Amino acid sequence: EAAVIDNLERDPLTMEGMDKDKVAELVILMLNDRCLIRDEKDPDTKFYPRVRLWQTDSYAELGQDWQVKLKELHDSYFSWRQESLFESTARDRLKHLQGATTMLLTGEDMGPTPACLTKVLGDHSIPGLRIPRVTEGPPAGYPYNSVASSSTHDMSTLAGWWQSLSEDDRTRHWNHFDGRGAPPAECTPAVAKHFVSKLLSSPSLLAIFPLQDLLGTYEEFSSKNPASDQINFPGTDHYWRWRASVKIEELEQNSAFMQHLKNMVVGSGRVVR
């Protein structure tokens, strides 16, 4: 975009009824409305698929056969055809990151990821994330080189997630967590405590929890509206606005709550008494 604006400043293009900003906007839209991008060094014989090319008007005007072929080209180009590049780049950058700090690095390995990710993280002893809604199976099966958690800042809280599940999904997860009887419809403090305790008892190297989920295990601090406790809503301007209903200093001075947390941690076997 900067290059287009710079070129239009040096060589203005006029269109009836449009100021220079509107002209620049139109030119940028036209340049982006293409499925393939020419190679800068070999523009006549080499082309590359545009990211999310199916969102362009040019793609929409093509026949179904062309659309299928271009979509296959796009998906292969941005996945397995780049595996060697993904792996070499990751190894080089991780080498520098680990050499610059004594802190333990962790990797967000959820969602669509390169095929090489698990091996690269393992070779560098970098634990990945294990979160019930993303990781299928019981916490007892989590690998040692991992971080167990109930949620992240970009997800709904444990209670919010649980109450959004269908009955079948609740049953599946309840069984993974060795729940007794039918799965409860609501994430009461007892249910939240059960989930957190199971995650604490997992083989994972670390177990880290959002404050909301820890508060949710205790009746006095349990949220009445779990949907309002999500920190970030990706794709919106709602970021980092959540505030706890109780101060950290007050929690530290609440001996009953601190004993409650201690009992869960000690009971999980993570602390040698």
C-alpha cells in the first residue's frame, strides 16, 4: 500500500469525482483483486497464490473447475510445500531465542500447525499446551513436556466453555475427566474444582490457570456470569478489559481460600510434603 501511495504521489492519477485518497483506495483494491501474484525476478513464468484468494472477486468470477484447482494450489503452497522452510526457520529462530534467555519457553501448538511443529518443539525441549477443549483425551495422558491449563486469554473461561457445550460433548469430556454419573449442565464450583484438580494431577511439567478459573473453584468468588469473564474476544476491539472482582491482596489474606488452593495443589502430588 505504501508503494502505491508513493507512486501516486510522484505520478498522480485523476478520476472524475474522486479525491486522491479515494483513487489510491480504488487502485489498491484493484491490485489486491487477483488470485496469483507475479514473481518479482521472473514475472513472466512464475506466479504464487494470493493468501485467501477465494475472497477476491476474480476468484468468484471463475468456473467451479478453476476454483477447485486454485484452492488446491493455495492450500498446498501454504502448507506441506513449505514444510522445509517452516522447519529450518523455526530451528534457527528458536536457537537464538533460547540463547538469549534462561526462561523456559513454551509453544502454542494448538489449531492448524505445520507437520514439523511437534518434532521441532520436542528437539528443543519446549513444552506445548494441553487444554481440554482443544486436546482430546484424559489429562492423565498428557505428555511430561507440556503445560496443562483450563483456558487462555483468548478463550472463554472454564465455566463459560462448559456451559456452551452440547450434551454429547459434555458427556465426552466428563468421561475424559473421570466424572461420576451424568455430566452436570452447569460448571459449579465443585465441577470447576474437579477439572482443575485433574489438570493439576496430569503428568504435564507445568499446570497454569487463569485467575477466573481458580476463583471459579470457590463458592465465595465464583462468577455469576461466566460469559463476562473472557479476557479477549479475537477479531473485535475487546482486549484486556477484564478486571477481577476481588483484589489479589484480599485473596492472599483470605486464609480459607488460600488453604483451598493449597489443598488442590498438594492433593495433586505436585508438591512433596
